[in-house]
Amino acid sequence: MSPVAEETAKVPSEEVAAEAAPEVAKDPSQVVADALSAFPGAPSRDQIEAWKQQFGEVFCSGFAETELYMWHPIGRAEFVALQAQISQSQTQVTNLDAEALVVNGCVLWASEPGKSAFKQKAGSLTALHEQIMSNSNFMDPRLATALVVKL
Amino acid sequence: MEERLLLRELYGPVYVSVLPDGQRVPWKPLPVGEFLSYQDQFASGQYPTAFLENEVFKKCVLNPVLVSQINELLAGVVSTVVFSIMENSGPSDLTRLEELLNRSRVKANVVLHDMIALVCQAFPAYKPEDLYNMDAETFMFRVALAERKLLNTGILKEPLSLSDSKQKPTRPVQQPSTPIATPTPPPVNLAKAHREQQHKEPQTIISAADIREHEVVYTGHEKEDKIVLEHQMVKDTAKFYEDYMQQIQSGTKVQIKTPEERKAEALVRSEQNRQANVKRAKQSQLDEKQELERLAKMRKIQRTVKKPHKR
């Protein structure tokens, strides 16, 4: 896992959070909402809970103290639809375009410095795309081969 | 370990992809034909990769719940599992092909696989899969039939011998405490065999002499002496149908005699021949006696002539 990916923090479900860290067991979504409350337009606890209900998992990551993003892993249906969109496109779609499509589809909220980083820092979009893909169970072929067991 | 046993019990000897989140996805490889087809389609880019991956996933994944909820899965689950399916369904390049072939060569060294190849060679209608599905007893019977057929056709020079096979038995063979008596063949009763031979239907044995009248059996000098031989045969047998010849030569109608009449005549001829032989033998003895007397008389004369005079 890349250093960027290590910075990704999954917003844990309430049961798991209660077992792992009793001191933050009050409400993980509330903790994240409190941390992001300083940013204008940040999601509330209820919003985070609604996203978790909708997408199953929600992650919060950042490349700096103010460059923060909330996003969900890409689902199969979404990925297939995205590929269909790319294949039917009249213009040529580059890898960078595809990465942008994935990131735009999966990012639920971004801080204003985070949005600016997409334009000002060339690697931001690609790094976030890598985080999304690796948390959607896309992996290196060698690792995929190692995960296979013959019964 | 227990989970693997449970999966094996549920799905049999299949593959399982164990994902980082602990999810188990059981699947079977694609048949070779379908593998080649999908390999071409992935390479051609005619269809979006995700569509083809979904197809392969639905075909190969054995857990119906996962298949029915494919759209709810994380996108990478399907891609990762399908990558593994393609990897294990066939070679992706020549290096991988060689690797698989070498692995299969080691497998094919097992004697039972050789036997399957043998049966397929003898009975081409069988596919190897048909034989793999047979029970051991039926399979061994087919091997025996195949061996006999290949021996009869000359493809096999000698019966199969497994004693010098490289494969060793997987389990030690337990020797019986007492030797098993092998049945010995009963002694041959020659007298009985001779009787049985005599009771057989009579056979007509025709020797070369019997078919001498046929020109095709003539060999060597017989071809050159053909006319003389035929003349001799006619002369020798003429007495048997002399009366017929006389009837033909006299211009009268030939009267065919019955077998009984011919047999009576043959007996008469036989008696005549016997008397002629006896007479000839007596004459021969008489001539011999006269010759001996003549010789004795001549010897007596010679002694008289050579006797010296006494003084």
C-alpha cells in the first residue's frame, strides 16, 4: 500500500469502533463531523450516516491539513457504467480523463483547498484515484495471484 | 483451515480467491475454448473490459449469492477474481505455456494417464474425459481390451508390463501370510486326445500325387515329361474302362455298368492278377532252380578237368 493510501482513514461502523477504541466509541461519524466542522460546507453527522447507508463504506483522506476529501469506493455497477461511457465516447478518452471520471464520481465532499489542489497540484487527482481504486479491491496482478487458493 | 474444508465440502476441488477484506470467492476455470475466445475479446477491445469481466464472473463464480449481487460488489472484486480466473484457465504467453506444459508432463508420467492414452488409441471413440469418469473395474477392463486389440494389430509388440515402471505404489502392498496356490494346468491325456481326434469328422487329404492330372501342379521336369506321363496314366488306367472303349470303337451304345457290376468285375480282375502273379512267381522259382542245376553241372565238369594225374 502506498504512503498516500496509508493516510486514508475509513470511517468505521459503530460496532467495530466500539470494540477497537472505547474512548471514541461515542459515534465515529460524529467524531469525523466534528473534525470537519471548521470547513465551510462540511458534511454533518447525519449526512455521513446517510452516505454510509447508501455506499456501504465512506473514507476520509487528505494530502495536507486543509486538503481533505470524503469519498466512497467505486461499485461494480458504477464502474461498468463508467466504462460504457468511455467506450461510447466520440472523443478519445485518456487515462487522465478516466481517472478524473472516477474521482468525480466517488468524491462526496472536498474542502476548498482540496478542490484547488486538483488544479494546482498535478498528482492530487491521480493519488486520490489510486486510493479509491485500491480501496475498491483493485490490486496488482501479482498480489491477485497470491490470493488464490486451490482447494 | 476449517474454512477451507468447509469450502471444499461445499464446492469441491475448485479455486478460491481470498480478498483482503476476508471475503472468499470460489470459482472454477474457464474451458479452453472459452478461455481463448475471451482472451481474444479482451485483447480486441471490442467490448468494455468490465462487461466481459462480468460475463466471466457470472460463468465461473460458484457462489450464487455473489453472482446475483455482482452490481453491489466493489468494482475491484470482480476484476481481481476474473484476472485470477483467466490466469488459471490458460497460458497468457509462451513462457506461461511452457511452464504449464512442463507441469503437465510431470503429471502425465503417472501410469494411469498412460493407460488412458492407450485406451484412447485403441478405441478412438472414447474421449479421455469418458475414461476419467469410469470406475476402476470398468476402466481396467477397457485397458485389457485395448491391450489385446493393439497386440492383435501389431501396434503393441508385447503385453503391458508395469514391473519396471517408475511409479511406485502409494501404499505398501501387504503380502499374504500363506502363498496363494496358482492353478496348474491338468496333465494332458494323450490317449483321450487321440480318441477325440479319431472321433472327428473324416477329412479328405489330397496329396500332390492325387492331383498330378492337373497341369498346374506340375513342377520342373514334370512339365517337360507331361506327354509321357499322361500317356503312361492312360495306359495304366485303360484296363479299368477297356470295355467302354471297345463299345465306343464298335459303334454300339455305351452301357454304363452299376457300381456292383464294376466291383464284381474288379474282383475278377483282381483274382486274375493274383493267379498271374502266382504263376509268374512259380515260373520264376522254376527258372531259378534250373539255373542253379546248370551252374552245379558246370562246376562238376570243371573239377574233373583240373584234377591232377597220379604217378
